[in-house]
Amino acid sequence: MGRTLPTFTGIIDSEIESWTKYRRGLRKEDQEIFDELFRAAKIHLAENFYAMRAVPFESIIISMLIEERKLIKKLQKELNDCKEKLILCCEKH
């Protein structure tokens, strides 16, 4: 009979469970950030399952970093757009 592989959702949930005491020790606002990070990891379930690293937490961390980097790039673009608008506005006056 073949071996059954765990789903990556199950792997992430298991990882979250292993961090329960750490999460409980965080301040309330940090607990929400902690939860957001693991939600970000779940965005990349297919990629993580495909890669199936020997240490699944590596894939979880990379997924979190990708989502954080995407957010940084989005905010940088918004900031640059605001700067350009401000410069154009100042040049008109």
C-alpha cells in the first residue's frame, strides 16, 4: 500500500500548533501579526507541497517572506506615486 503524504495545510496547522505557547506569550497585537504571517504562508500551498522540503518550515518562512516583500514593493510604489504627484503639484505653483 502506498504512503500517504500529509497536505501542506496540515503541515502548516501542525507548525502553528507547535508555536502555541510562543503565540500565547505575545501581546494581543503581535498575536494578530503572528496569525497574519501563517495566513500568508497558506497562500503558497501548492508551491510548498510541490517543493516538499525536508524541513517544511523553510517553505513556510519563504512563503511569509514573499508575501512581506510583495507588500513592501506595493507600498514603495504607492509612496513613489505620491512623491511624483507632490512634485508635479509643487511645480505648478
